[in-house]
Amino acid sequence: MKKTGKQARRPEFHNPGGRFDTFSVHNVPRTNVRAAIVTKTSTVFREADNFQTTRTHDGKEYVTWGADDMLPYNIIDLIEKDETLSTCQIFNAEVCYGSGLKYCTEAASAGVRAEVEDFLLDNPMPDYFLGVCQDLKHFNFSVSVIILNEDGDRIVELHRKPACYCRFCPADPKTGRITKILFAPFRNLSQSDTVEEIELLDPRSPWKDLQQRMGLRATRENGAGTTSTQTRKFAILSRFPGVDSMYYPIPHYAALFKGSWYNIKRLIGEAKSSKLKNAAPIKYVIEVSPRYWDNLFSSRHIVDPKKQEKLMNEKKQEMLEFLTNVENTGSVLFTPKSITLDGKSESADITVTSIDSKTKEGGDWESDIAEAVNMVCFTMRVHSNLVGSVPGKAQTNNSGSDKRELYTIAQALQKPYRDILFLVHEIIIRFNKWKGVHVDCPFMQLTTLDEHADAKEVTTKSKNNDTDND
């Protein structure tokens, strides 16, 4: 973790919501060609591991998610702008959901079954479980909140806190533990918004921590129980382990944005649309780093969103005029650039690339879009046949048996995610002393015609694997 030495403040000049116009197509003046102005998506994750602390309007300290605290919303915006990526995301969440989370009570007494049924009626599980599945697939972590009764001897409520609106408070310097989280509309946090502070159970051992807080666990020294807290609301962190993350994990699909395929796919779609609607091919691609806009707004002290948008349009027009000069006289565009610490790599804030549009007319883009779609599906670990995203007229397709196997493989790969999500419910079952109850997440297995059924439900646990809650 990088330490700042003193409290860092959120940058004063930034686009509200953390979003810039990432893709736009314009006519180049006095020519029959068009230019696409895109934001370099590789810079979305710039300084993502540069953890800084800031404070809310009511004085609560937390660790920013990315340098400007807008990283989760930038990720969501990029996902929503791509049809294949957004489809793969919801497909992965639905596969992780399976047939839904179930509290199996076959081996429980009638009284316990009645308690479990009441709990599930008060806390609808489908909405909760699909939500945490989406959080885990989008951000590699989810946050669940349990609420105890007044006596502190039963867990009576279970809630999901959407991950994009959660922020971690700084870890305790002595123990290294994160002890609190904040929940608020951080995308556009105003002075009137309430910032909820929730006690976080020890992520390494939430069950032990809960017992100690409620005075139910004896100490090793004298066998006496610990002092019971008056707190009745606790957060439990379900986190997919990463190799380089102290606070907010970076999902594996960040590779799409750090590489080139995300923009390539969008460019192909815009090129086909431009050709069909305007008979004007896209000849230039202008990549603009978000750093360029940040520095521009900061140097001119512009914070009003409308004025920022006006200045952006003016600068875009200057870039298009430059391209007209290139056509006629061959001008040179000077832009700032940055040099990495090794002194070798250079990254320009603005990059202009010329496309040879003569070799791509109409349907000739089909092989390119198929390649781009396959790269997106590969990164998302979703076979393109399963989500129906393989384009083109003469496409290869898998047999029914192959698709069934692919779906079964996709279900099998969800086991680590479900094991992580199960812990919250195992704690609830154990704390409420529901003997003979265990949690399960069956999945629908597609069958062959000789079984005379389209699908059958397959459990992931044996009936004899009940939890002993004595």
C-alpha cells in the first residue's frame, strides 16, 4: 500500500461522476471522411493502486477507490457501452446464481424449519443473492450486512450493500485490519446525503469476531466470555482473493481496457454505422488521455460541467481542423507527453492514427468484429456460443452436446465464488443455532433427449453434509 504521508484531498478539477465522453465521431471539415475521438481506456486504471484517504462532509475518513474515487463508476460506464461485455457480465452473474441460494432443512426439526421459513420470508433471498453475485463478478467483492435482534442472540435481517457505493475506512495500523466501511452515494455525494458507517467483522475470521463482540466466545486465558457490545449491525466482506490488492481488488477483465480490443470493437461498429449512414468512412482515430482533460480544466480553473463540455467541444474542433490541414498541407500536432520512471516509455496525451479505409468496405468488417467479440468473450471466460454473440453469416456453431458441456464447465467454475458467498449464511445458521440446516446452491443441468427432460436440478452438497450447530 502506498502511503501519502498526509491526508489527500479529492482532485478539485474533475468531470462530475468521473465520466468523460469516451467515444464520439465527427465530420472532418472540407473532406469526405470522419474522425473518431476516443478516450484511452488504459488510463482508466491509472493510479488504481495509489490508495489515498479523504473525508466525507461529516468528517468520516475513508480510502478512495482509485485516485479520484470514481473508478467503480468508470468501470460500470465502460461495461454499459459495450453490448458483448455487458451481456457477458450478466451471464456470469446468472451462472453464479445457479438455481438460487437455498437453506436446506430436510434434517431439521419442525421448529427450526418454521424459523428458517420466517427468516426467508423477511429476507427475500433471490434479490439478495443475485445482487451479491453481480457485485462479485463486477468488482471481486461484495458486502452483506447482518442485523441482530435487541437481545443480540439471533440474526433477524440480511441486506446487500451494493459494492460501488461502499468504501473502506483505513486499516488499523497495529493489526492491519479494516474495521469499518462507509455506505453512501459516492458517485455524486452532496452535503445533504447521509453517510452510513457500519462495523466490519474481521475479514479473516468474521465468525470468531462476531462471537467475541457478542460475548459468546471464551478467552483462552481464563475461560470467561468477552464483553458484549451494544452494536446490532455488522458488515461481512465476501472477497475474491487477488495477488496485489490491499483494499479494492482490480477485476481480471481490466485487461480488456488496458489493452486495445475494447476500443477496436467499438471502432468497428462506429465505422460500419458511419459508412452505412453517411457514406463517409472513418479515416482517423484520435485517442485522448483523461489526463489531458484534467490538466486542461485545472489550468483554466473550470469546474462547471457545462463550461467543461463547451471547452471539450472547442478542443475537439481544433483537432478536426488539424486533420484538415494534414490533408492539405501536412501540419504537425504538438501534444504533451509523460515519461515513466525508467526514462524509456513515453505516453502522449493525444495520439492520431490513420486508418486505411480502402481495404474495409461494408461486410468486410465481419471477420474483424468476430475476432473482437471473441477476445471480449475470452477475457470474460464466456464461450461466445453460450451468449449468442458470434456475428457473421457463415459462422461455425457447436453441437448441442458441446453446448451442454460448456454450460456445465461454466457452472463448475463458479464453485470458488459460491464457497466465498456461503460463509455469510453459514454464520447465520450457526449463530441462530439452526441444527440440521445447511446452505446450498444447486444448478440446472441441461439434459439429453433420452432423459425425457430439458433440465434437471443438481445439488452441490450431499444430504448427509448437514451443519452441526450444537
